[in-house]
Amino acid sequence: QKELDAISLERLKDNADAFCDDFCKALKDSIQGSIIAPANSYGETLEQENLAAGSFADIQGCPMSVSERTWEHLLQAEVGNTQHRLYGGSQYHRALREFNLATRCLRLPTITEDEIANAA
């Protein structure tokens, strides 16, 4: 009888609701960049992010309009926290700042009128 009570519909619903609440709270905290989890374990520097996911400076067929040295300087000045291990919301916002910088520094490919006409 004890085992049947443990798997009753009401108890299962209560456990599922509690799990959902805990999960949503943890997700909210991680997106906001809380410091509950240790950054040493979960955070990434910008270099680690670039090794794992790729860098805007390494896009083939779309070269940078600035030198690599200038790109590194701009990363330090405009993106910031490049050497800090960030995660969650802080890491997300750093990625957005890096993307914003890249959109201003990437050289766009030349598109001919023929290519435009053929795309329609």
C-alpha cells in the first residue's frame, strides 16, 4: 500500500510541478548570470568559446576589414571580459557584444547584379 501511495496521481503531479518550478528557477538564474554555480567549472573565456564554437574572425569567404592585431585590440576595448570565465547571461551578453563588433569589422562579399537577378 505504501508503494501505491508513492505513485499516486496526485503525488506524481506534485513532484512534476516541483521539478518544473525548480528547473524554471535554475534556468532564470543562469540566464541572468547569477553566481550560484562556480565560474571555474562552468564559465568560459572568450578564447575557449571561440575554440568550441568558432570565431567571427575565422569565417571563410568573409575576410575581416581590420588586421588581426586591431581585432584583438577592439575585442579588449569594446567586448571586454575576454579573459574572464563567464557563463549564463553574462556569457550571452559578451557574445552579443562580439557579434556587434564583428558586424562592423567583417568585409562583405561583393554581389553582382547577375547574382541578384538569379536569386529572384
